[in-house]
Amino acid sequence: MERVLCMAILRRMLVPDARARAAVSVRNHRGLRRSCAGIAACLLLLSCEATTFDWQGRSPSALSDYHVAYERDAGTRIDGSASWDDFLALAASRRALYLGDHHRDEHLHALHRDLLQRLAKKGVRMRLMLEAIGIEDQPHIDAYLAGRIGMEQLVAVCRTRWQGSWIAGGDVDAAHYRELLRIAKSLGIRASGIEPTPRLPLSQRDPRIAAQVRAEALADEGALLVVVVGQSHVLGTGRLADRIGLPCTILGAGPTSSMRIDAARLRQDFVRTERFVWLFSELLR
């Protein structure tokens, strides 16, 4: 409970954008000192707990720059739209589909699972690649998909190797990542990890992920690679789409903070920014 409260306090206390920073004046120095004290207390508590997110050990400024770079590249206005059928046809015509992830967003995750099921019903052959899985756990993932072990055993062995496993729990929607594996098993889809866990330093992660995805693409040149990864990796500093270099569709996790929403476009199932990042319209309504 303390962790949840501290995370909520930090989200409100840390100034997220330039306009909010400009609102902090010299006359508010007493309140600012109190805010800093509160932030320090929250960080002290959080530092005593094991965290599972990929920003563990990163400086807030580095992560902020990383997310800002993604927002810069993702676009600021809606420039197109598509129905479910049109979007599925588009995705199936490319080699890779990047599903930008927010690791706690249950609404987004339900839409991701629906998308996978719809692609399968259209007869699209896929390979599923998950940031949630460490590549060291691939033998156990393969055993689960082949029916040699169950989900409980898979979770247990992954947690034993790394306590921060995203399919075991922690600060993410672990039930979603387990459900993705269940869907892959039921549809006969290969599922695999995209990087080592515990995670490498941020500067090393994206080149490592890109190499893993390219290797998977070479292993099966006829399959659509569905890559579920935090959306800030795909564009901006991460540049996964460019690093990998496959014809692709990018489906973001949500609008950027500066995006101008065209309500008329939201009548369709998907919208597209001027930078060719697609979004679920449902998340913008």
C-alpha cells in the first residue's frame, strides 16, 4: 500500500512538462521544499523494494529524455483512420507489427489480445515476441507451448531464475503476459523473449532487442513478427523500427501529451498520426 501511495504522490509531485515547470515560482519556495522532502521520503521507501520495471537503475532525466524523444517522433496530430478490417489487412501485409506497450494498462492489453485473435482468425501466421520474457527462459517457454509443463510451473521456474519476472507478478499486468502465452499456445504460435533479464543498461537494450528480432525474422521469413515492447523503444532514441529495418506497422500505446485529437476521425476503429503511428481510437475517446 505504501508503494502505491508513493508512486501516486511522485506522479503528482514531479513536474511532467514545461508549462507545469513554468508555474513553479520563487514565491512558492516553501511549498517546493516540502515537495522535495516528500519526494525524498517516497524515493527512500521505494528504493528499499525490489522493482521489476525496465527503468530500474536509470536516472529520471535519462528516462525523461527517452520518452520525450519518442513523443517527438510519434506525431502530434491525427492524419488518417481505418476500420478493423483495413488495419488487419495492413498489418498482415508487413513483416513486423510493433505493439507499443504500457506495462500496467489493462484496457490496452485487452485490445492487444483482441487484435491477436482477429489476426489469427484472418489466417495470419505469426511469431510473438515479448519484452515480458527473458531470453534465458526460452527453454521453459518452449516446454510450456509444447504442453510439457503448465503455467504454474512456468511461472515458478521463471521466478526462481529472476524474482522480477513479468509473468510472475510485480509492478506489471502479469496476468496479461501470461494470457498472451496462453493465446500463443492455443493458436500454435511461437512465442519468444527479445532480451536478457535482468535487463541490460538502457543504452544497450535496444541494439540487443533489434538483433534478436532480426534473427527471428531470418528464422521464419513468412511470418508476421508481433513485437510487444514498451512504446518508447520503437521510435525516438530507441529506434527499434529503424534498427530492425523490416517493413512494419507501429501501433502506439496511447496519444502523446501534445497530440491534437480529431473527434471526427475517432468514429473509425483506428487512427493514424502524421508520422504513421497507429492508435486504437477507443483509447482516445
